Amino acid sequence: MLRYTFLILLVIHVLCDFYFRTETVESKMKIELRQVLYHACIYGVFSVLLFILFLPGLEWRYILFFVLSHGLIDVITYFFHFQSTFWQNERNIFLLDQAMHFMIVSMLVYYTRTLDLRNLCREAVCQFLDVFGVPECILLAWMARLLLIHKPANILIVHILSVYKPTEKDGEAQKGNDKNAGRFIGTLERIIMVIFIALEQYSAVGLVLTAKSIARYERITKEQDFAEYYLLGTLLSTIVAICVSVLI
């Protein structure tokens, strides 16, 4: 039951914090306070809608705690980066922000431990899943995995690798297109890994990494800085896929 509750809250948080947001709030260091508050409002509206649609039986005190705590955390982390050089690093701010959100989700799981959330779910949703014979917990687990390995994983990896990114040479490929293509490749790579791990085909994970390396072989052999940057990104992407598969 605790895992079921955790998965529901995690899916709602990831959807509202990463997918129902504008690109301007990806970094709290480059925006104004009004944009942070705007994001908190958007997060609140969408999370309340999701709770009403799928968990109409949940008490409003839990929903309000979930929504208001997110806004408070966003404001706190926004002001944090003014305090010291350590918090001026986007990676540290991002990790602090998500760690605090995870604590809130864990607290809600604890406080709602006596509730049977399956009975609070909208009946139509349960009937729909029963028709196809899909267990709710398995569906939620896969939703959480797929949501986590896309935007959250991409943002985390970009923040970690920003220190090691090699300097682009004049006349090289367009940065915007490279960034978007690289992120999409990384997402596909992690999806395939997660599926192979779920099927217990662990040796097949190596094939994904090999195929990715072939595409960048020429640049890897000629530029050491890029080779190290590429290896770090690939290893981080692999670690994320493994952690999500094991923990969720």
C-alpha cells in the first residue's frame, strides 16, 4: 500500500514539476521571483486537477499540503542561490529542490499510510484497468519510470555535465539541434535499457551503448575532451536507467 501511495504522488509531482511547466523555469538562477510563483501556481492547478480526476476521495488537507509545500520549496530554493557560491551552482540547486520535494512526498506517504487509496480512486479508472487486466501498481511503476528517465533525467545530466562540457569549435554543428537530438537519443537509450532490465536481458544493455558509440566514433577518436564528456554522459545515463529500474 505504501508503494502504491508513493507511486501516485511521485507521478503527479513529476508530471506537474517537469512536464506541465514552461522552459523558463528549468533553472531558478536565470529567472525572476514572479516566474517562480507563476510556476508554483501552474503546478498547483494541474496537481489539484489530477487529484480530482483520479483521487476524488482524498481529503483536501493532504492536497493543499502537497500544493502549498511545493510553492514554499520553490521560493526557498530561489532565494538559496543568493546565499553562497555553493548554491549558485545549478546542479546543487536542482538536487536540493528535488530532495525537498521527495521529503514532502515521503511525509505524505507516511501520513496517509492508513488510507486505502485504491478505494479513493475514481471508479471509472479502476473499471477501465480491470477490463484490460492491468494491475494499478504495475501501471503506476511504468509511468513513473518513463516519466523520470525523460525530462528529469535529461535536466539532471545536463546540470552535472555542464562543468565538463568541451568548448565548441567554430563552424561546428548547430548547438540547439545537437542539444535536442542528444537529449532525445539519451531518452531512447534509457527507455531501451529499462525495458531490457525489466526483461532481465542484462547483456543486451551493452548493445545499446555500443550502437550509440558507433555514431560518435570519429569524433571520440579525434577529440579527447569530447570523448571524456561523452563517456561521462553515457555512464550517467546508464546509472539513471539502472537506479530507476531498481528503485521504482
